[in-house]
Amino acid sequence: MTTLEKYIWVVNVLNKAGDRGLSLKELSEAWSRNVEMSRGERLSRQTFDRWKGNILMTFGVDIDCRLRGGYRYYIKNPDTLRKGGLCGWLLDTYSTANTLSHNMGLKNRILVEKTPSSHDFLTDIIDIMKENRVMNLTYKNFWSRKPHTFAVAPYCLKMCQRRWYLLALSIEEARVRIYALDRMERVEMTAEAFSLPADFDAETYFATFFGVVLDESVPVERIVLRADSSHQHYLRTLPLHESQREINTCDDYADFELTLRPTYDFCMELLRVGGMIEVLEPKSLRHAMHEWVKDLWEMYKND
């Protein structure tokens, strides 16, 4: 059992305990019951104190002790795990991988989705980002007949729709662009360093976009969607965007409000579920959806 797996176990157990937390005795008993991890041994205070510090450094999860109620340990910053950031994703991924690795006997009965762009260049790009170096990128998009090589300053990585993307400053064009890792043919670190803009924050940069179509000519708008009686549950449990909130609910439908730029990829996501979602506002987006549906109707109207 790796040390990382032990840290993940502690975080998951305390996260499930919620605000009430667990005493060291309760945590130690839970640890000893997990014989595969603990081999039946108790969790000592000295070991737990060392793990707490390492968990904070590794995942940014702050485990604190509340004196009221008998020295109970809890996660002081639970939003770190709930907001869908890298920390929560890593813990979820490692937890899932750990569970699956101990149940390989069921490998033919557990199906996963492939991420086609996560193997070839992800590690190399992360290494270049850590060094804040300019990199030479050989890239071939879907519309080019041959690849092109150019210099970019890598800002951040983003996963979207099972693909990895790199947001980078194109040195030649002097503007920020998005590049899909599955269209990269080669990456090479250069000796040239760059400085990430002091005001750049990846989460803020993407906050008004649905995915990776970064069309700033599309204005930010208040969008109201109506999901029918069956699809409202899917939209409720897996929001389309961080800004989504439910504003009206009844037996037949539920209305959701979002604030973002209704770019091409957002429209495609709405079309994906057909008539189960209706755009109520704004009129401009409703009209755009009408045009998409009209084109679709023209394609199939003679069938």
C-alpha cells in the first residue's frame, strides 16, 4: 500500500464525516478495520500528525482539530474538494484507480472511457510549464494538410469532453490560443524562459466559457433553460456550468439559470439532448437554436 493511498484514505474518511469530524480514536479504529491498508495496526498520533502536514502539502487539504466536543478532526477547507478543481479531481481519480486496482478480477465487467490525448505529451508539457519555458510545438489541426511548428508559452492545461487542451501564448501572433493535445505531433522545451502574467488565473480565464471555444466576441449573457420532467434530474446532478442554479421547479419541468458566453460548443451541448431542454432566454440564443434545428430538419425532412 503506497503512502499516497493512505493519504487519500484519510481525506476520504474525514470528508465523509463532514463538519462533525472524527476523534483520533474513531479514525484509528476505522483505520485498523481496513486490514488491507493497516494490517490491523492502530493509527498513532505521531503518524497522523505527520500525514496531516503531508496531505496539506500534497493536496492542499487542511485537516484541523476542533476542541469543542472532544478533539475532533475535520477538513477545514472542504470547498477544495467540492469545486471541481485539480485537488478534488486528483483525489477522486486516485481513489477510483485504487479501488479498481484491487478488483482486477472484475476488469472485464468495468468499462471506462478513453482519454485519447493524455499519454503522449501531457507529462512533457507539465515539465515545461514547471520550468516556465517557451516550447516549440509541432501541430496539425483538422483543416491543415500538413503540420506547422511554432513557439508558444504554455499557460495552463484543461480537460474538456475527454480531451486535454493547452492554453498558450502564441509568440508569433502575440495572442493566447487553445491547442488540443491529440493534434500535437511534437513538443520541445527551449532555453527561452517566459513570465506568466501576474494577473493570470486559469479558473477565472475560463469562467465565462462553456468549454474550450474561446470566442470573446460572444457576449456574456444570462441564460435560462427549461429541462423536462426526465432530464431535469440529469441537469441537477451534473450541472452544465459552474454558474448554474435552479430557479424554478415543478413536476413537469425545472428551470435553470446560467451566466456564460453561449458559444458554438454550448449550442452543440444543448442540441445533444434534443427536445428535453428548451432555451427560454435570451431571445438571441433561442433564435440561434432555431436556426440549428431548422438546418437539421432540412437534412432529414424527406425521410
